[in-house]
Amino acid sequence: MTARIVQITDLHLLADPLGELKGVCTRTNLQAVLDVLRRDFGSAERLIVTGDLAHDELRETYEVLRELLGDWLPKLRLIPGNHENRGFMRQVFGDRVTVVDDRNVFADAIGGWRLIGLDSQLPGEVRGQLGESQRDWLARELAAEPLRPTAVFLHHPPLKVGTGWLDEIGLEDAERLLELLRRSPQVKFVCCGHIHHEMTVAQANVLLLTTPSTSVQFLPETEMLVPDSVPPGFRIFDLEPDGSFRTRVVRVPIVTRVLP
Ligand SMILES: [Fe+2]
């Protein structure tokens, strides 16, 4: 039976309900995305959030997020981005996060697939890093079920995405992750955020998919950060038990509304 899962990323939520990032009210945008998710994709079996949850890294912001996600909580899986406070994330979403060697990860199963979430945060840095002990954990997880189709989620893309300034703040130890993925053919795709635009990159048996932010969008192939005017979005996956899958990005045009 097909399992539908949804990914949202780079929420950059702020405690201030009117707070903006690059001229975008991140809370208004997230609410619009969640409205569409509830209306059109409410039957999805998982909601995976791939980091940059709280731009201001305040506990209060995580509490706001938990409230906004509301009925999605039982289906929710979370991993950190570079804009994150791991401790507050655990305190507020403790029942939704697994802690392995001080990293916030998840290992889940649905529809004959395994879903694995990695923590690529390098505290104080924009670039990411997995570290040896987390890669060992991933290797053990992959070795435990080598025949089960698997999806890997992390914030920082492990392949170059073709935008220089973003590639410079990618995953520091990407090559070691790629070595592991290349000898794990059950991993059908790697799905990331961080670059705030949609991208598909295939390289040496690794398929990378990136997803637009729910907040501000970045124009690809620029020399520095240039906000893009395309609407925010999210990604849906339909996973088949035989390891095949379909995926697409859904955009959410924003209608300005008065916040409560
Ligand atoms: Fe981000």
C-alpha cells in the first residue's frame, strides 16, 4: 500500500508573531503552508521537518511551533538545522526526537520503508557536520535492514547544488556520508533543506532532493544570497513497498492576512 509522507523545511519561525526574515513574515507563511497541508494532505502518514525550525533559537518559539503543528504531532518527526537550539528542541518536542550521542535524530518505518533523520548541526556554524559517531550509528541502522527501501533526511545537502555560496556552507564531512550511501543501495534518496529552493541532483548512485523553505526563498545560481519571489512550498512523497516512489513540490501562494 502506498505511504504518503510530507516534508517541510526551513521554517525560520520567530517568537514575535510579526517577525520577518528578508521581508517575509515567517509565521504567516508557515500558517499558510499548514492550512494547505491540512486541507489537501491531511491523510499523509508522516510530517518530516528538516531543520531551521526556530530562527531566534528561543524556547518560546519551539512552544509556538508545537502549538501550530497541533494535530500533526503524532505523525511528526524532526531534525535540527543550523538555526537551532538542540536542548530546547528536545525539551519541547522530547517525545518526537531520539537522542543519539547528543544528536537529535530519528529512525522510523512506514509502508515497507525506513525513514532515517540525521542531525547535521555544527553548533555556532552555518555549515554542517555529521561526525564519526553519528555516521557509525547510521551504518548500523542501514546494516540492520539492508533490503528495506530507505529514505535519509538531513538539513545540509551532501552533494554540490551548483550555487557557490551555498556549496561553501554545505556538509563538511559529506564525502564520508556519500561513501556509506554508495554501498547502501537500499537508500533510494536523500532529502534536505538549507538551500531554500527546489533542486534534484543525481551523482554516483546518490539521488539528492531539496525542498523550498516554508519562509523566504533563495534564488539559485547566484554569487550571494538573493531572495526569490516564488511562493513557499513543501514536498510530498508517495512511497511504494517495492522501493519505487513519486515526489513533487507543492507551492503555496501567500495571501496577506491579519494575524491574531
Ligand atoms: Fe534555512
